[in-house]
Amino acid sequence: MDSSIAPSSAGKRGRNSSVILTDRLCEKRVAKRTKLYDRKCPGLYVSITMAGVATFS
């Protein structure tokens, strides 16, 4: 497991980082690896790296 991924609890994920995934959101630059969970499709998330690479899971 990559230690640079910040773990998030299930309770926090449902309210704070649950968004509607869009092209613009997936292409943004981040300071550290970030996971954004989709509000409309439970279980779908995008992991964005510092280089701007987005991986969907």
C-alpha cells in the first residue's frame, strides 16, 4: 500500500469528499495524492497524483 494516500473514514467520506466527478475535477493539480468519491455512483472514486494522473477505481 502506498503510504502517501491519506486514509479517510467511511463517515467522513460520505459528507465531505463526496462530489459529482467531472472532467475539470479529475484534471486538477493536487499537492499530495487525493481520493475523490463520486456522489452518484457508490464505490466509484478517482485517485489523483501530484503529476496530474487520475486513476479510477
